[in-house]
Amino acid sequence: MAAVSASVPLIVTAPSAAAVTAHQSTPDARLLEIQQKQRVLDKVADDITEGLSEYDRAKLDGFTEVVVDPEHNHLRLYWKGTPPQRVRQVLAHLPSGVSAEVLPARYSKAELHQARAKLLEGGKPISLRPSSAAEPIRITSIAGANDGSGLEVTYDEDRGVGQRDLVDPLVRSERRNRSTDVKAVTDRLTGINTTAIYKPLSEGPADGNTASAQPAFGPAAHSGTRKRDAAPWTGGAALKNPTGGICSSGFAVKDRFGKFMLSAAKHCDGKEGYWRTWEGGDDVGVSDRLQSNSLVDTVGIALHDNARGALYDGEANRTDGYAKPVVGLGHNFVGDYVCTDGANGGVHCNVVLDKVDIGVTGADGGYRPITDRGYATDWPSHGVAAVNGDSGGPVFVGANDWTADEARGTITALDKTVTCPSELNESTVLDGHQRKPWCLGGVYYVPISQTLAVMKWTLVTG
């Protein structure tokens, strides 16, 4: 099928490029412009996908992927065959300034899901045994190519749970041959075209830091801070997990009986037990083993008090209790800019999604079948998406001109070690005096819609 384009003249209603250039020292101006365009593009993408979650879009016959490009006010839709009349109508009535194109896909998302399932057994990736490897090969992630050309499989040499090679043990020619052999195996097992890419086990959760907006809640409204939260408990707070390490609180939720809980990463849970504030060691609550699920890497903290629908914002060591209300949730699309909100490293709003609906093996060895992945741009925080210790932290996008947050997901794993910038040091990263700050450029997170559906929770809004 030839590429079809639907386009109208570009009309930018957000601040002009010149205005943004004049405020380069204030990255919020550029972020605001991008997110204003992104909000419109995401609405179009939601209409195309009938409001379905990242995984459930496979129910749309022929659909493969939709990619938004807020910097160019553009949308790309990959479809196997001809999109239905409903979709063509959406593309024929685009908002002013938005352009879109439909491109042919070799495989639909449903076909890619079927192929992916052939690499799983009991809900976990199988070991691969190419002829060139003496030991089994570990699958570290599985995802459909955005353009529908096949399945993308990443792998490494299995060193055991939590173990990974910091440097590729093979020289370039050997790695190339190994990847060719792995591809031959995955092609045969799945029955479709695959790409095999060497990518070691994910590095474990983390977070970053960039302030934004004016407080919707302030110190007068709440006595807690990110470092030492207080009831009603808030998302993005630094918690001492049951084994004594730092992890982040996620979102305030209610279980099916209407009881308040705080979400947290299951892999932070340790032996199960009490969660306390990072500073002060105040009692927050206890892990509820009946509210726990490894597929979404989530555990509910049963609280002694209520929680509020809000997220801490700004730097990790901020002491004024600055937080913003959560106003609802949204679905994620490739190309979206999102903000990570980790307790150890603060907020980073420079993370761009390169994949949605990707299965990933976490550093704890657990497989999360449905996650989204993003990598940080070089602005405004030097390519950092998160800092180690941000596990369980919220992912959001700005709403209402950055005075509120829209929930998007929960941090489960990290990728790509990068050099920490000067502002992320032992004094600004909360556990920086206990271990050297570890910054990462990529983040995996479980979509909030997936977590709520699996856990049968409802999101608490502010």
C-alpha cells in the first residue's frame, strides 16, 4: 500500500520558536510548548486506537503502531492493509496544525503478539541455544518493531539473577556472529522476521531531577516533604523499604474495598514488612502480600492513615513539601515526552518514549510482559532519566499548564549508565552519602492503566 498523507497548513498556537529560543535558560518554556502539542497528538492517537491501552491495541484489526512527534506536530500510523473508515475519518479531520501519514506494516500488532508468545514459557522468556554459544542465551527484552517489520529481541549471556556483563565479553566480529546465530533461532521459533540485538540485563530502577510549575499544594497544606513524608501520604516520596534501602512511593490508590494504599515496586519489597520514611524512620505502613503482583512489579503498602492524590515534584532534597495534584491518567504513545519522579534523584521531564508494549527482564530476574521505555534527551538535565533508588517512582506528564500531573506509569527498571551531572551528587541524591550516585539514561515503566487493571485498584486524584 502506498503511503497516504493527511495534512493541513502548520499553525502553531503555542509559544513561537523565537520565544522559546529567548528562554533557553528556562527549559520549562520548551517543555510547555512540546506538551501542548503532545496533548493534541495524543488525543488524535487515542481516537485512532479507541482509547485502548498499549497492549490491547492488538484488538484493532491491522493496527501495528502509532508514533507521535510533538516537536513537528506530526503523527505516523503503521497499519497492515487499509485502515478502516473510522480511522480514515479521524485522519481527514485533524486539528489545525497537525499532519499525519499512514505507512504500510509487514505485520500487525496482533501478529507480533502471537510471535512474541512463542518465545515465552510459563509467562517467562525461554533460554536460547544458538550453535555458537556453549551456555544458554538470556532474552532481556521482546518488542514489536514500531514499523511492523518484525520482532526485536535483545539478549545477553546469562550470568544469573542480577548479574550482567559491564563490558561486552566478545569482540565486535564475534558479537556480530552471535547476533546472527540468535536471530536464526528466533526466526525459526517465531516464524517471522526478527532482529537480535545484544543488550545486557536491565540495570535496576532509578530517577532524575528537574523542577517545574508553581505549587498546587504547599508547605501550609501539608507537613510532609519528599525526604520525610507524613500523612496523608504522597506519591514520589523517599521510603526506606523493608530491607533498609531507598525506594520511591508510587501513586495513591484505593483497593477494591475502598481502602487507601500507596503503590510501590514489588522488587523493593525484600522480605515483606514495614515501610518507613527515608528520614526520621516514621512508620508508613506494611506490605500487603494479597495486594502484590510480579507481572506489574507492584505491591500495595497498607497504610495506617490516608493517602492523597498528589506527587512530590522538583529536586530530591527539596524541603518545602512542593507537590502537585494528580488529575487522572493517560495512555502512552511512542514519541511522548514523559517525566520520571524518583525519590532519590527528583523529577526529569526530558524522557522520550521509543517503545511501548515491550516485555523486559528486570535486574531481579522477573519478567514484566508489558512496559514502556524511554530515553532522556540532553536537555534539560544532561541525558539523565533516573537515578538508582528510584524504583517504584511515578511517571507522569504535565497537565493544566504544569500545575497538575497526569499519571502514566511506575518505574520498574533502568538502562544505559551515564555520567552523573554536577547537580546530581552525594549531597543532592538522597542516599548519596551511603553509595556513589548512579545515573541512567533509560527507564522502563509499567503503564498505570495496566497496573490498575491487574491490581483492581482505582487511582486517587487530587
